Amino acid sequence: DTADSGEEGIRLIGNCEYDIVITDIYLPGMDGMAVLEKIKSINEDIDIVVITGFGSIESAVSFMRAGAIDYISKPINFGHLDIIVQKTLERKELIKAARERDIYFRMSLTDALTGMFNHKYFQESLEREMLYSQRKKENLTIMMADIDGFKAVNDNYGHQTGDMVLQKISSNIIKACRSHDTVSRYGGEEFGIILPETGIEKSTRVAERMLDAVSSNSYLPVAQNITISIGIASFPDHAMDRTELIQKADLALYASKGNGKNRFTIYDGSLE
């Protein structure tokens, strides 16, 4: 598509999606810099190639600093212009592919319903964090948490309401944890939380915040009180490898369930 002025070009761009705009620096009406700035305000992903005379290369450089992708000198060598267009399109395809890879990579690590990290990421992250803690001779604590009576929510209110409750609880758990903690949906209504460089004493404060954050909120239309139970285990105090550490935290979680729910339990040998 072609336009005889900057204003006409802007109208075209507002009505259609373009990959590349080729524009002269000197235009009737709006000047080239104003056109460039307006294009970028409409769609920053449009690549702009500017046309300049031999005597105004410095102007072309200023356009590139403002966001143009390349420039071509007058008189126009159309072979050169074709190369610029092809290279620009190749660059856009590479950027698009990189963005898609990034999106798919993030999707592979997160749970679609809650937005939390998923089971796979929890396992991989725990392995890394334990190796780091071992090198630094620091404690690391994990918590396994489970929603109390969640089956009744699904049975009485339906799975759509159950999903809503799960999303709200997930959000409340994330808010109760610290920015450097790893919070994951372990599976179903169970969550795994990794607390790096954290011993048992500090972890209990996080657990108390989690219990309060979940139990003090309403989950309408669900009338029943919603709570969670938590099990806590620490490396290297309770286990020396990832699988054993999770097992110990699970044993502590089962103890919380058995002792009335809506509480946390720290693993000890008597739970075996």
C-alpha cells in the first residue's frame, strides 16, 4: 500500500496491520519523525525503514535512534531495498519464534488453572535448591499443604465452583508466602512450597500466615469454612534427598489432617 502524505499513511496503519513501513524523511504535512513516533504509538512492532538523501545520513541515524530499523539512500537501489525488506522480515520471524518458545516454555512450568508453578517445576526446583543449600551449608524447608474437605465442595457445589475456590486459595497462599519462596500446585488440591535458606522456626511463621490467609477469607457461594492443613520438613535436619524430604513433609501433613485439620505439623520421628 502507498500513501502520498504522513497523515494518509497514519490512516492506513490505523486500519490495517503491516509488518514494514518504508517512509521518506521529508514528507508533505507531518514530517518523517512525527510519522515514526505516531506509528510506534499505534503499533510498536511495526518495523520502519527510512529513505534519506546522501547529504542527510545524520538525520537517518537520528531516526534509527528513535526506533527505525534501517535506512536506504537516494537514489533508491531496489536490489538493496529488497535485501533490507527480506532481512527485516526474517528478523520478525525469529522474534516471533523466540516469543512463542518463551510462551510454551512458561506454559510447561505452570499450572493452567491456578497460575502457580506445576509439579514438574517443584521437583526440579527442589533438586536445585537442595544442592545450593548443601554448598552454602544453609537450611531449606518445604511445606506440603492440602485443602481440607475439598471433595465436599466439588460434590455440593460442582467442579466449576471448586475450580474457583482452588484459584482463590492459590492466590491467598501465594500472598502469604515470601517473594523468594517457590509455590507450586503439587497435584489436585495439594500444594508444595519451597522455602530457601529457611529453618523450621522461620517456616512456622510462613505456615501461620498461610493458615490465616486461607481460613479468614470467604469463598462464596460455598458456605462451609475453607481451611488447609500443612506438613513441614527441613533439609538437612529431616532428610538428605529430595524424595525423602517430600515423604517426611507428607507424613507431617497427614498428622495435621488426623489431629483436626487447619493446622501445621513439623515432622519428627514419631510420625513414622
